[in-house]
Amino acid sequence: MTLVILCGIVAGFGVLLLLLVLDSGSSATPAAVLADLDAARKRSRAQTSLTVDRRHANEAQSMRKLGTSIRQTLDTRGISLPTGLRADLSIVGRSMETHLGYSLLGLMIGAVAPVLVVGLFALFFPSLRGLGIGGAALVGIVMGTLLPSLNVAQEAKRRRRDFRHVVGSFLDLVAMNLAGGRGVPEALQSASRISDGWAMVRIRDTLEMARLQGATPWSALGQLGEDMRIDELRDMAAALALVADDGAKVRDSLSARAASLRRRELSEIEGRAQARSQSMLVAQLLLAAGFLVFLTYPAIARVLGS
């Protein structure tokens, strides 16, 4: 009976969630409609990329459709997701709708899978019924909902480190093009065509979109750094915006920033290497302690036994 009640609770929660997703809310005012259009335009400009997001186009199409209705429902009710999550999704190359679809899928799997597993064990261990099944369902819902966000945060951390390395190389390439007599926009375009890595492709697509929209390349790069929380990219855009008409000062500034980025990256690499060395030292000490216990145990057991 308890298992039937819990299954009914889970099913009712699913029906309630479906009704909330399908409910579009009350009729919106013209001001709200214009605000929604403006927000959609900003999202499209921030998330649209000519090549980066095509890797996820086929596999995430169904998830995108599933998350679109959730996104519309959240926007209608004025619920905004954390800014950090938006920045992580931007650098990973995944849209908010796709992420919401994965989160909803994780919620449903997390609600059903633990109940089935614990219910199967409850057939042999009756003490697991009731509270055990309910607790497993609650833990599964929380973990299933948060797991996509945790994976995105971990991937975004790695990609930010790689992107900072690319920004340092990009600064050197721009400085070299400026030294060759190119203007700032031409130097940025030429430097972005050197590599086909995902970070350089993202920069190249941003510059191409800025050219098509009639915006300055440094403002587009600054917006990209704001979206992905890359401070080095925002600083470079600010420097280009301040001294865009003076090639010599731009060149010197970019060279100095590239050198600073390399020193910072080197110090971070040394810090990670030292941390790994310390962890290896702790593992060796534990291994040595275990070996000493293995050697001294017979003598200690004999003394205590006598």
C-alpha cells in the first residue's frame, strides 16, 4: 500500500509539472510582450554562433524542444536563472533551453530509478519500505536535477582555462599584425583566422557577427567576455576601445597583457603541479604506514597474545 501511495505521489507531481509547463499564464500586456521580444533578441545575439554550437545540434534538438516551453514558462512568471549558470552554458556552447530539457529529463529519471531500485530491495528487506522509498525518490530528484548543472560547471571551468590560454596567443597575434601596419579591425580578423580550435572559432564568429551587425569588434569581444566571464577578454576589449586610433599604444598594451597572461598561466600550472606533488606525497606516506603496520603486526599480536 505504501508503494502504491508513493507511486501516486510521483505520478501526481509529474502531472502537475506538465500542467505548469503547458500553462502559458495570463494574457500579457503590450509592455511585457515588447520586453519578451527584446530579451529574445538579446539571447539570440548572445547565443547564436556560426559554427560552435553545431556539434550539439543533432543530439540536443529534442532536449531543446522540451526545454523551450519550460523557458517560456519561467520568463512569463519572471523567474530568472543564476547568472553564473548562463555564463557556464555560454562557454560550453549549450543553450538554456537544451539545459532545461536535460534537467527535466534528469528529474524524471531521478524520481523513477531510485524508487524502482529501492522497491526491488524492499521485496526482500521489508524494513526499506515507506520512508526508504520516499527518501530515495527525494534524493534522486535532487541529484537528477542538479547533475546537468554540475557537469556544465565542471566543463566550463576547464574551458575557461583553455580560453585564457588562447586569449594570450590571440593578443600576440594581434600585436604582430599591428606591427605589420594593419588596422585594429583587420588585425583582429587576421589573427582569428590562424587556428580552427573551438576558442578561436568562437572569437572569429563573434567578430564576423559584429561586422554583419555593424558593431565595433572590441564591443563584440567585450560582450563575449561578459557572457562567458572571461576577464582577460573584457580587459582587452576595454583597451582596444580606449586607444583604437593609436596603433603603437595598442600594440604595446596587447604585448604587455599577453606577457602577463603567460606569467599567470605559468604560476597556475606550477600551483597545480605542487598540489599534485603533495597529494602523491600523502599517498606515499599512507602506503609506507600501511607497510609498517603489515611488518609489525605479527610481533604486536604475539606480544598482546602472550
